[in-house]
Amino acid sequence: MKGLKKSVLLMIVGALTLGVVGCSSSEEDKTQLEVIKEKGVLTMATSADYPPYEFHKEINGKDTIVGFDVMIAEEVAKNLGVELEIKDMKFDGLLGALKSGNVDIILAGMTPTEERKQAVNFTNIYHNGEHTILVKKENKEKYKSIEDLSKASIAVQKSSLQENIAKDVIKSNNIKSLGKISDVVLELQNENVDAVVVSKEAITGYLKQYPDILEVNIDLGNDQSEGSAIAINKTDDISLVDAINEVLSKLENENKIEAFVEKATQLAQ
């Protein structure tokens, strides 16, 4: 009788074990899109100091992350039938957060460089921007060319395309890379650097905030810009990439992205 009980017990344990394994296997078989729809939340990582892409603004007395990247993410979430959750962090921490599975997508004006493509998947380009140089007004005659800038100390956002421009186009030997755009501009305002390289669209609010800073007209070869795309964790499963590309295509065809840019630019002023 004891032997029979033992056999029955082993059969039950075995069945339960197979059931658990079966569930785990089933979970692993789900696509990125299915997982997000099942949990009901799309988690977006961003660095909210980059107007008009993403930035903090007080809305109805509450600190809120806004910008045209946020508007695009809201449209993506709505089309997927899920809620949007935003996680704000330093730009150089975004890819790590995505790779670790803490977030589902990165929407932060990120350029799909060849190096980044080795680590993550990207959607289609949703916006093309330009880069520019800011200096103190008193130095506007001092910096008129890339050659002038090569001798200057330059602040940029760490791990950004502007950092690459400072290194590869301007060829400065004195580059200070910081986590946030606001800190980059503040370094210039405090005269800790001679110039900064930033997105042209991101400067409006800062120029109003710091009236003794101005933009100088220097050709940086803006073909360096490969545009902005949404980053998604790199797997063979591209269900989420395809789903987001469909939304981006729809928004582009309806001229909504251009409208989002315009609305976010007004919010940033």
C-alpha cells in the first residue's frame, strides 16, 4: 500500500512539474506585443529635459512630462489598447533600462546609429532634426567656424549624437559630456565651457531662460543626423516594431507628427 501511495504521489508531482514547465514554455512563446497587451501597460523610457521632444511642465498644478515624443507614445498606447507609463532617467541610462527589461520602448529623440542597432531594434524614423551651436553673446565673433570650435571647450549630452559631432566633426579635444541637456546649457551659462552642441529644436526655451546665450550659424553638416526612431529590445520577434511602425505611418499620413511638434514647441515656450 505504501508503494502504491508513493507511486501515486510521484505521478501527481510529475504532472504538476510538467504543468509548470508547460506554463513557462507558453510564456516564453509569447511575442513582445502579446506580453504588453496582456499586462495592459506600455512602459516608455525617456530623458525629459529635451524640449520639444520631452520635458517637464506644470499642467493644472502638477509636474507633468510632455512633448511630441510623449504625444506619439500616447497614440501608440491607444492603438495597442493599453495604458502608457513613463520612466524618466538620464539619457545614457536608457539603453541599459531597455536591455534589462525594465521598460518596453525608448522614446527620447534617439538616433538609430549603427552602434545602437547592434544592441536594440529600431522603428522607422519618425522625425528629422538638426543640430546647432550655442555660445555666450560676448563670444559670438570668436566662434564662426568649425576650426574656431575645435579649440573651444564644448559641453554635450552624454551618449548623444551631438557628442559624436563634437568628437568627429568639430574634433574638439576638450569635451564635457553630461547626463542632462539642462546641465549642458547651464555649463555654458556659468562659463564653464565655451560652447555647446544641441538639437536645434531644443533651444527655444533655453534661449528665453538665458538671454545672454545665442545660436551661432556654423555648418555642422546636418546630414550627420539620421533622424529619431523608437528603440525596442533586440530579439528576433519584431511584432512590436511592426505594430509601432503601423501607428507611425498612420500618424505621418495624417500629418499628426508635424502637428505634435508644433504643439510641443508652443508648450516649451
